[in-house]
Amino acid sequence: MSELPKTFDPAAIEQRWYEHWESRGLFRPDRPNEEPWTIVMPPPNVTGSLHIGHALDNTLQDVLTRRERMRGKDALWVVGMDHAGIATQMVVERNLAAEGIARAELGRDEFVSRVWQWKEESGGQITRQLRRLGASCDWSHERFTMDPGFSKAVIKVFVELYKRGRIYRDKRLVNWDPKFQTAISDLEVETREVQGQFWTLRYPLADDARTGTGSSHIKVATTRPETMLADMAVAVHPDDERYKELIGKNIKHPITGRLIPIIADEHADPELGSGAVKITPGHDFNDYEVGKRAGFAPRDMLNMFDATAHVVQTQDGLIPQELLGLSREEARKQVLDMLMAGGFLAKVEDRAIPTPYGDRSGVVIEPWLTDQWYVDVKPMAERVLDATRSGDIKIVPETWSKTWFNWLENIQPWCVSRQLWWGHRIPAWYADDGSVFVAESEEEAKAQAGDQPLRRDPDVLDTWFSSALWPFATLGWPEQTHDLKRHYPNDVLISGFDIIFFWDARMAMQGLEFMNDVPWRTLYLHGLVRDAKGQKMSKSKGNTVDPLGIVDKYGADALRFTLAAMESQGRDIKLDEKRVEGYRNFATKLWNAARFLQMNGVGASDSIAAPAAELPVNRWIIGEVVDTLAKLDTAFDELRFDEMADAIYHFVWGTFCDWYVELVKGAFDEETKRVAAWAFDQILVMLHPFMPFVTEELWNANERPYDLIVAKWPEPQAEANPIVGTVGNEVVDVQAEMHWVIETIMAVRAAKNEVGIAPGQRLPAYLEDISSSLWKRLPAAQSMFERVGRIDIHTSEEVPSGSALRIPAPGATLVIPLEGVIDVEAERSRLLKSAAAAEKERDSLAGRLSNPQFAERAKPEAVEKARSDHAEKSAEAERYRAALERLG
């Protein structure tokens, strides 16, 4: 047995234990014949670093993995990184720019070579940081989405989907990032409120037509006047009486002179503005759909921007020459000047405009009409819906099912091509006549083309396309590996709800498509980590939390336990550093309990099963361990992380440290040593998934044949309510007996505190109003009352007369004479004053809260504080009045 230091220092043990576990392969013990259990880590970006969301996500995964490993299963936690197309290309381009080198100067092959070089030298910082959190992944199984094997899987999936008619090339509107010059997903677009303007324009009617108001023009409003250069129609509602006679007629564009039809479409709202809207299908998602309904083929829709969002000539050649080559901002200014000069600008209003920005580039995203590759995911989504309805996929919490179903039932084609150099290059080759050949290699494409010269598609695949294969491609697919057969499907996926569509649903689709089975049985969706006030964390607000900073300050165990304790099935977490500090104190409490046991000769348990015990206090703690384990196992089965943490926390701090240790202090016979050692070992095992470092250190403070990380999850064979005997015809329930002792001691301590008696002062006590034979069993508990409660109970003597403290306790009233103990009248006076002061504050706060003006005008936090203060003062007043009652 090695003596524990007086002070618990997380920094001194964490790195040492992690290196020990990893170097000995303890994260994946060799268990080929045991039941498999599998979970995959959502692959973090290769450019990323650990943030608080990662800390939550991976803590929850680690809690589950460590427990399943301790249950003896072949637990595989797959770890790896995503190549993060745009993010990585941006980092490397920025590094090159610092050297004065542009990407175009290098060429594609050399640039990709530089990216690989950066990845080897600087990429993957986050996986190193995950080790500090204690993530017990199988690092020997680490994967990267650009690994040769994984890339083979990605290419095969693309080719197979193409052969099945699920992948096709089409001209559609996409989110276009003019800075990176690529299409991006909805996830990579963030909408910001920008102060802008709303312009109302006059479009002259052709052929001297008139509106229902007698005007020779029609008014339209827009937030983007520059896009009018690519207008193709003006839409009015089919039931709008003002414009019914104009449907089918034309307007003459005020700048290009283009004749534009007036069409009927329900997209136009008669109640909004003039009721007429301009339709620019090549540069607005709503207009694109209106244009298709009006019969405009996407290939014929006008496009007025190039890839950098500068004005180019439209197909009809009608944009004035002086506008060509202008940026969006320059074009807007010039167009407005032209409209003003021609008398076509009717009104300008200031307005907050929701504007899409690239989350990485920081530039305004342009809806842009381009040729892209798409996946027809509708039939794949139907299989996911069927699997969810049948229960093959279980969503926890169930409240997210509605969102899941709604998105899958209304799913749109998925744009999977990106105009980048870093990523999985699309396996498509083009002949000069426009023919397309999709194959797994250039040799296969050439064989299909038959001697025609070919050029390869320059685009790469969306990062989400490759990560959608994560549950099976990481296991070796398309090869039928042992791991694939054994570990697919996975058991559970832990995911943030914010990627439920972009990753989770797509994994489900691809898993069913290529493995003919769901990728995981359970999808657990957790909430966001917010600051202590419930605000979303952001760098601009200055309220972000560095998880490694918290680890440095309080230790990884404290952060892990905090995140688990606050994770309540999908609800957002309000992270307060005080909670982390509190759980650091919890670890210290455990440490001090271990030192106390050491000093009293308690070492490692010599039994996995509960030892034999006769003393009520020992049989009671055995029963409490069993009850706690049952609560813990139920919480694990239901994936209720907060209830897991609550069960083990209250048992360790309250039941074991505060009561059992106190009740056996000074009475460590051989039986008590054996039971204390066994109970503490069970604590270390049950707590290990949440606090792996401190528990492993305490476990190994005694000589052990194996490390805690691979210890057996507890299954103590003990009755939850062991019987110790009978009194007369009454059965004595040990747990009930000990709860009675504890409740009585707590009542005595509270009463002594209320009337100003020192906690350690030993006092005589007498029994009054005995209602059952419960108190006749005092001999078994007498020593605990004396040692812990600091009271000597007299059972056969009459209660002395005079002032006394009367304490209601289970089965009787406890009477403690106060003669010579305190000045009763002075204490009564003090309590009266204190009660009156508390009641005055309580009533004042009640008056403020009942005032409607206070509730309406005060800040929410002020109202909440007033409610909290009122509850506190009410409780204070009740305590003082109860203390007065006890004085008699």
C-alpha cells in the first residue's frame, strides 16, 4: 500500500495514467470471444481544436465506453479525423500567402502535397487534446477520411450510386462562396441581420398596358437591386384583382430593355408591398422555384455573376457594357444611379435584412446557378423512415423524432460537389463531345470511353459525403473485414442535434443503402453548452469557455463530471464554473475518504462479492451500494446521464463519506475493514467512467492484480434490504433502522445549530411520546448516537422538568434539557428578533412580486432574484419559528 499525498493534485496524475493506459493497450483489451460493443466518434476537423462542445460529446461517449469495457465486452470506440475540405484548404492557403505564394502558382498536385505536409506536421491537434480529457478511444484503430482505404470506400460509393441512378449532374441554384469559389452546404451558411435598404422600383409596362390602378408601370420591391439585370419575370398572385388583366403581358426592363412576362404565382403576396415581385431565378432560391413553375429550364435562366461575384454578360447580351466587371457592391451603386436618372426609383426604406454569410470566408453568399453533382436521396430517406418507424433506429430523446421525420419526409436532392482542390476528387471523366464516364479509376473510364481523350472532373466531394460512410468505412468496407462483420451496426451514436440532418441522417441513408442495415441502433442527441446565463457561446460575445483551461484549473475529472451531471437528454447546458469547482471538491472528498480508510488499515477488498457482515451499519452500507448500482444501471439503460451522476454523487458524498465513515469512525474491527474496503472498491468502479483519473489513482494506491480501467463492473450478490433479526414479532430492516439513526442525528444537529449550541457539545437526551417499539432497539445504535450525534439517550428515566429542546424524531420526541447549557431567555429573544426580521423581508419581497409593474418592467434576472430571495427569507422565518417552538 502506497501512502496517498495529503492533497489531491489532478495535474500530477492525469498524464501519467493516460500514458499508462494507452501504452498497454488497455483501451481495447484483446477480447475476441466476448460480446462486441461499438461506438464511433464524430470525426473532428483536422484543423480543429478542442472546444466545450467536443468536451461534452466525447465525455458522454467515454462514459458509455468505459462502462461497457468494464462489463467485459469487446468495446471498440472508433476515433479519427475529417479532412475538412474548405477549412483545411483555407488554412494552407493562408500559410502560403504568408510566404507570398498563391495557390494557383503551385498547381493542384503541388498544393495537395503541401496540404498533406501540413496535416502531418500540424493537423490533428484536437486528437492530442482529447487525450487530456481522458477519451479512451482505440487509437490503434485511428482513421482519417483521406486514408487510402477510406478513399477507396468513398469512390466506390459514388460509382455505385451513379450506376443505381441515384447520382446525376444538373444545373441548379446553390449557395456559392465567392471567396473560396465553391458551393457550400446550408450548414456552412450563417444568417446575420444587416442594416440595409428596401428599394421600390418602377417597371414600365410594354404596349401601353395599364394596371388596375390605371398606372402605366408596375412597382416591385427588392433588397438587391443589382440582380434586376438578370430579371426574367414579374410575378403577381393569380387572385389579385389589380393585376389579373396584365397576366401574360410584358414589362420592358428599365435598364436592359429586356421584355419580361408578368406571370401568376402564389409566391407573390398581395398584402406585401405592391403585391408584385421581380423574379430572378438565377440568383434567388425562391425565384428559382417560381421560374421552374413558369416553365424556365435551369439551363436558360440568366446568370449575371462570375465565380467571384463580378458582373458578366447574360446569355441575351443585354447588360450595358459599363456594368460588366463590377463587383456586387459597385454594380448596386451604378444600377441605382441609372434607375434614379431614368425616374424608375420610387422609394427607399431602411430595413434590417437577413443576409447569408459564409461561416469561414465571412463574405456574403451568392445564390448561383451552376452545374453540380446531386444525389437523389428521396428513396434512401424512405428506408430510414421505415427503419425508424419499425424501431430499428431509436432516437433519444424522443422529442427529436418529429424533426427527424419532418426533414426526411421533405428531403431535397443533395448537392455533393465542391469546387476545391483538397478532398476526394469526383471519379468522373468527360469526353470532348460531352459524354460522361464514371468509374473507380481512370483506366476503367478509358475502357468505357474507348480511346477517346478524357479530362477528369476538377471538383471534389462534399466532406459530409465521405463522413456519411464513417460507421462502416472505418471498419474496412468495402472489404468484408472481421471488424466489419463483428462491429457493424454500431450500438449507439452520440451527436449534437445541430448535425442531425447533415451527418446523422446521411449516415443512416448510406448505411441502409450499402450495408442493408442501420448504422447504429440508438441515436442520442445532446444539447448545446451555453454560458452560465444561458447565452450561446461566441467569440464576439467573449463568453466562450476553453475546456483545457478548465482542465488546467480543476482537472479533467471535475469537468467530465460536470458535463455528465448537467446533460439532461437534449436540454442545453448552462455551464457555470462554480459547478466545476464543486465537483473538484467532490474529487477531493473522495481523496480524503481514501486517506482516512488507509489510516485505519483499510486496503483493497479481497472479494468481488459483498463480504459477510453482522453489524447493522455494515449490512446497511452493503444494501446502499446495491441500491445505488441499481439506480446507476437503470440510468445507463435509459441514457440519462444526469441521473447516473446524481446517483453516484449522492451515494459517495452523502451516504458513504458523510455517514458511513462517521458512523464507523473509531470502530474499525475486522468486519468493518472488509466491508469498508469492499464498498470503497465498488465506489471506484462505479465512478470510474465519469472520473477515470482520480479513481485509477486511488485504486492503485493498494496492490492490485489489474488496473481499474479493466475491472469488473459491480454485480454484488447482496440483498438490498438485509434482515438482521427480530424484536419480539417485529422484523428489523437494516436500511430502515439506519435511516432512523441518521434522521435522528440530523434532527439533533439542526436543532442544536438553530439555538446556538456547539455541534460537538455532548448532551443528555430523554424520550417522550414513544409510539412504537422502535426505541427499544437502542442498544444496537447507542454507540452511534454517542459518537456521531453527541447525545446520551436515557431510556428508563423520567424527563426532567424545566426548559428543554424538543426535537421530533421517528417514533418519539427527543427532549434535551437546556438548564446550564444556554441562556434560554436570551436565545428566545434572539430567535424572535431574527424571525421578525426574516418575515419583514419576506413580506416586502412578496409585495414587490405581486406588483404587476415590477414583473413587467424589471429585468428577468431581477425578477428571478426577487423570487429566490423571497423563498430564502420564507424558509429562514420558518426555521426561526420552529426553533422557538422547540424551546417550549
